[in-house]
Amino acid sequence: MDRPAMASVFRMRHAPASVSGVRSTGQGQADPVIRVHSLGEAIRFVANAYLNYDVSAVAIVCGDPAIPRLGSLEVRALWREYGERLTQE
């Protein structure tokens, strides 16, 4: 993901978003249902979820068609670039 695309996602960080594809790593545990309110929250959740969940097939979808589906690689790049600023005003 290039810097202009990351800047576009950053500007849209308050837009509604949904997270799918997160899998439980525990034996016999159900996959989690993730409820986030914004794109920034979704990115933060996925960036920190690798410790407890398998996020290799994650997909973050934003309500804005200008923002492409974000996978785990894009989330890592965005989190490295912006960090907690994604969830701040």
C-alpha cells in the first residue's frame, strides 16, 4: 500500500467499517464476532489481534467505495504508519 492510499484511509478513519475473516486459534473455540464502529477501530483491533486470533484471512470493509478491502498486510502497514492516531479525533 503506497503512502497516498494510506493517507486516504487515514482521512476516512471515522467511517463505518466491518471486520470479517478473524479466526480463533483455540481448540474448540468459536470464531469471534467483532463489532467495531469505525475504520480506525477495525484497524486497531486487527493490528492487535494476532496474539489471540488468526488474522491471515481478515478483511476490513469500509462503507466508502474509494477505500479498498484491507487485509492483514495493509493493516500492518497502516498501523506502523499511524498507530493510535487512527482512533483519535
